[in-house]
Amino acid sequence: MKRLLVRTALALAAPYLLALSEPAAAGSALGPIRVSADRRFLQLPDGTPFFWLGDTAWFLLSRLNREETERYFEDRAAKGFNVVQVVVLGNPQSRNAYGVPALVEGDPARPNVTPGADPARPGEYDFWDHLDWVLERAAGRGIHLGLVAAWGSMVDRGHLHEGNIQAYARFLAGRYRHRPNIVWILGGDTRGDRHPEVWRAFGRRLKQEDPEHLISFHPFGRTQSSSWFHSEAWLDFNMFQSGHRRYDQDGAPNAKGEDNWRYVLEDYARRPPKPTLDGEPSYEDIPQGLHDPSQPYWTAADCRRYAYWSVFAGACGHTYGHNAVMQMHKPGVGKGAYGVRKYWYEALDDPGAGQMRHLKQLMLSRPYFERVFDAEAVTDNGERYDYVIVTRGKRYLAAYTYTGRSFRLRMGRIQADRVQAWWYDPRTGSATAIGTLSNRGEQTFDPPGDPAPGNDWVLVLDDVRAGFPPPGRR
């Protein structure tokens, strides 16, 4: 009977579907990002919530010229992204898109700094001057750069070591400590236990020279920075890489598979707490398992699932990625990697990228810092794709179902006598009013459409007395 009432209310409310637009960009203003007082989220210096909505652009410096960079930043800012993850040094021979090397003779202790433009080489830009320009252009769009100072292979192969790490860290801090839109990311697809002494020395020196900017560590697939560095004072927030494999492709014992929300819970079980986020989930339009293009490719629906699962578990944001955009695949650079099927500029408008903003809008439309993961709200929860994940504040609750299956919710989890119920569409950012319900007992909720992977919905319950706007609006 309760399910029938919910379905009937939904049908009656359908004509009043609310198409939501991008709200005022809370958290998009610039300023060094800070960790919130409860050590679980990020904020700006004025206390404004900063919801990390990242895009992956590892090869931006090495592949995009200035005109292309402007196009990329304009697009990502319009889609609500406020962080872009970029590699500074990919290898000792790293060059920018103009062919200018970053280092002298491949030595990280000797950055190739040339004052001013070289009149003999018009149209080319010094590597570090170009990075300065990129930071300025990102700032103009309200974007922070998550700068991977040196990809993990630089350490794994001995190019960056204890003998030159101090000089490189001092150079980076000295040049960029006053930039407002930087987050430092150590690692880069590597395990922190391979050369922990190098990473610790890097983090300590960078934090000593540049205490204002946050530092994290981007780990290898299916691992998390907290495994090695959680107790390090220089590590301000954790990052994990849930990776690109399916459940049946993960042979590791006790593997989490695609359940990236489990990393969040593990990180928050550590003390002291530190914010955490998925820095590399499965990319849109990349083969499942990463290396075999004959496998199915991950889709926008999968990207949404990773985003909502991790954030509802308590992550301080989320990083999206697209196969073509992360490697900035373009004509003239060869066939590309990982079975890439598009050029970067063709992939900008693939659906997953445009849909990420709806999660950010939803999270910022309700009191942000009070939200917590609720493991007890769903009384008939399933596993894997049938798992329904719940986050709530004091007077609101949101439950995400990836398959759109019906589920039973234990009411009374928030402070309210009656609740306003909504269905929020992760594909469009639109909200449909269901009606007002009693906040007692149990209720069965049946999302629109037929149950199937990718028919994902968010149920939002609000205390009717709170006066909240429709989900996603501010």
C-alpha cells in the first residue's frame, strides 16, 4: 500500500518536474583550500564548503597549446568542475606542448628556467612560464589545479630520489607557494611502500616550504594513500584509486571490487580522521580492466555510480575521468593508449562529464558539513549493483540506487515529524516531488522506470519545516 501511494504521488507530480540549472558556484572562488574543523571535508578560508569536483587531464601540459587549454578550461568550468588533476613531470624528458623541456639534462634538481621569451624561437614558451600561465588561466575560470609534481614512475625508476628531491621540492614551493589555486599531489599511479623514504622526504620538504597548500598522494589502482601515509603530518587528505576493473577482474584477496564506497569507510575508521576521495575511478569510455579494448567500455552510468557511492559514503568530493581527455588524445600523437576511440575535444561533451555537476549541486543544496553515512537506513539492502547507499544530515536524507530497484527505508533517521520526498535524477539534475510522508515506521520507495543497472535515482527526504529548496537548487 505504501509503495502504491508513493507511485501515485510520483505520477501526480510528474507535470511539475523541476529542471534545475547550475546554481551559484559555491566553493568555486579561489583561495587555498582548507580542511574543515571536523577533519572530514574541505572548505575555503572563509568557511565556504569546497566540494571537490575534479576532472582528469594528466597530459594537459605536454599535449595542449594555449588556445586548446583555454577551450578545455572554458568547457570544464561551464560543467561545474573546480579541480583539474595535471601531471607536471611525467618523466625526465618531460616537455610542454611547445617542445620545451622542463629539466636540464633530465635532472629534477635543475629545472630548465629561462627568463622571458626567446626571440629566436617565437611561439614557444619556457616550461615553467607556461605552467604559470596555465595556473593563471585556470584561476580565471575558478579552477584549482591538482598538480602531480612527478609521476610515480619517476621515483620507481630512480630518476627522483633522496639526492635531488629536496632541491626539486624547494623549487616548486618557492615558485608556486603564493598561487591560490594549487593542491599538491604526490605519487601518481604508484604504491607508497615501494620507496616510502623518498615520498616522505618529498612531502615533508614541500610542506615545510609551502605550508599553505594541501598535499595528498595518488596511489596505484585498488590502493589508498592511507595505507602508507595516513599518520604523516604532511598528508592533509587521503586519496584512493578504485581503478578500472570489474568485480570479476579483481583477483586480490579481500578485494573491494567496484565497491569504492568501502575505501571511504576504511579511511574514516582511521585516527585522526582526514578527508578522502576517489582520485581515479573507472574512466568514461575506457575498457573494463583497462588494457583490453575487446572488453566492454565503462559508461556514463558507471561514472555516476562511482561518484554517488563514494560521496554518499562520506568522501569530500570526487574526480571524474574520460579516456580521451585524461591523455589529451589528438591528431599527430599516435594511436593513443587504452583503446582510445575519440580525440579529446570530441569527448568533452560525453554525457558523464556533464552529469557530474548534478552531484555537486545536490550536496551543496543541503547543510553540507553535517552529512554522514548511514548504514542502517535501508532494511532490505543488497550487494554490488543492488546496494543502496544513504547519506543524511540532521533534517535531510538522500538514498542512491544504481539499479532503480525498490527498497525499504527505516524512517525517523532525521529530525522531522513529516518529510517532503523527492526523486532526484542524476542524469539531468531535475527533481520530482513525491509528496509529504510520515517520518515513522518503514516506507517502500519504488523509483521511476524498470529496475536495471543505470536506471539510477536519488531519493531525497526533507523535514517539511526546514524550508529547503528542491534538491540541487540553492
